[in-house]
Amino acid sequence: MATVEISPGLRGVEEMLYPRGPVPAFEAQMLDGDRKWTLAEQTPGTFTLIVVYRGHHCRACKAYLTALNEKVKGFQDLGIETFVVSAESRERVQLAKDEWGLSNLVMGYGLDLATGHAWGLYISDISDIAQFQDISGYQDDAASEPFRHFEPGLFVVRGSDKTLFYTSIQNMPFGRPDFDQLKMGLGIFLHRGIEARGNVRLPD
């Protein structure tokens, strides 16, 4: 069974990410090519779209990433470059890419838990996986469930200054953003020059 270790000190989220604010560092190993993908080095026309998925065991991830594979060209037309990553090993991410037919996606592996923690991602382990075995549409392959893994997260980062424009973070396999709606919304905001919403911080 695949395992991902977590430091006992990684508990909770110290500070949430705010739209229009800077994002933490983000890097992972690229599946294609023996090098790291680093957010700081990305130069998209408009945005970088980062999609964090649970793992090869997750059937909902298969459906979600298959949909993205079919629609990624539409994001590219808006100047948006996409990166898909999980905490899993190179071998398991390669399996997902090959078996799920994700030839259009740039994928990475080995996203470390400290990075995910800094970005506000939720982490699960297999202690309660039995609860999901009878939920139609969300049945996981429990035999290959990583001991600890990230729950889904999606981030849109402005390319020019690496500030957060949009985020959606889930603690469950379902409820992820629809790619058609996301593309339409981003296109409208880009066309009208609208800034990201939700940036107000209340005083302590």
C-alpha cells in the first residue's frame, strides 16, 4: 500500500490564502522530464491553473481529470496554463495518466504535505475509507488507497505577480468546480478587467 508521511507538527492551517494576495511557494516533480515544476518560474499569458487531485485510487478524480483533459485547450485559449498534481509517486501518477487517457495534461507528482498545508489543502487517511465503499459514483479502490493523501483543491494564480485570483478547496471527493463554468467566469473577468473578489480581511 502506498504511503505518504506527515509531520506531527502539520496540523490545521495557520493563515488562509486571500484573493489578490501572494501565494506560498509551490513546486513538484514533473512527470514528463526529470525536472521540477515551480510556480515562480511560470509565465502564462494570464493565469496558472493548479489542480490537486486525490490519487489513482479515486474514481471521482478519474472523471474530473478526464473532463479537464478534454477542455484544457479552452483554458489555453484564454492564456491559462494548467498543472495537475498529487502527493503520489511517479509510478502511480503515470498509471493515472496512461489509464485515464490524460495526454493533454501537464502532470506532476510528489507534492509534499508541507506545501499542501501552506495552501490550505485537506489531508485524509484510510482509517475511515470503509464509509465510502457503498456510495455510488464515489467508490475508491481501497486496496490501493494511500495512507495519507490530499483532498481536492483548485487554484487560479495570476501569472504577472503570482497573486491568488480564485480558489476552491474540498474536504470530500465531490463538489469540485465545473470546468465549463470556471472557464466562462474567468473569461468574463478577464474581458472586463474585474479584480478577484473576497479579498476583505476583518481586523483581529
